[in-house]
Amino acid sequence: MNTPAATAPGPRDGAALAQLVGEALTHAQGHADTEDAAEVRAITDAMVRLLIGAPLHSDGKLTVVSLATEARLRRNKLTHKHTGLKDLFYALVKARTPVPEALPDSARTRAAKQQQDLARVRAERDDLRGQAQLLARIVQVLEIENHRLKETKTALEQQLAARAGVPNLANRRQPRP
């Protein structure tokens, strides 16, 4: 077996690390030919295949379900029996995702300007919303006044029509004595 110092994987070399851990676990358990050792070997081999992107028996997703399918084991073997290997797999998956680079100053200034623009636009939106509500109230008051004026007009027209049938005696001439 290779010594860990001779085959020390880089920080992003998850497949090599999974292989190394699998070999160490198999030999550390002291029962390299038992069923547990075979399961550990199958899981670590499946980890390697998934991490390098060459799955044989699964869809290639970096999940425990795919790992169990790739290892041709039931999922509960990973979730209940070999939890350390499951945790190792998740750690390797997380370690292989690229760390976001620090933003350059131009991107920071652009982001700050966009934040200011967003705050300004939100303030304008709130102001316009308030103006729209005020205008809606004004329209409602005007509609009520218009309705009242129409009612008054109708009542006056009815009164005028009622008076049209009655002769206006005030306009008659007074006889001269």
C-alpha cells in the first residue's frame, strides 16, 4: 500500500482522497475480507467514480442516493451503518465546489450603485403609490358630489315641471281702477 505522504491528495482532489480514506478504513478495521470491508470498498469506489464524473450504475448526481446506487447498496447502509463515509462524501462534494472569488472594486462600486438605485426606485414607487391612493380618494369624493348634484338637478326639474301646470298669478296684470 502507498503511504499517505507519498500519495497525499491536493485540497480539490476528492477522488484520490476518497480512495485513500477507503483503503485506510478497510485496513484499520482489521477485517479486510468481511462483509463490512466489502461495503466500505464498494462505497469508496463509488465515491471515486461519482467525484471524477464517471458513474457506472447511477445518474451521476452527487447525492447519497446516487452514491448508494453506484455502490449497489441500499441507502440505509450509508445513512445508518456507514455514516462516516456519508459525511466524508458530503464533505468532499462541498470541498469540490469552487469558492467564490473576491469581488473586484469595480463590481463592488457597481453593486453599491445598484443598491442606491434600487433604494431610489423603491422610494419613488412608494411616493407614487401614495399619490395614486390620494387621487383615488379625490375621484371618489367628486363622484359623490356629482351624484348629489344630479339628484338636486332632478329634484329641481321635477319642481319646475310641477309649477308649469299652475298659472303664475304674479305675472298677470292688475286691473286698473
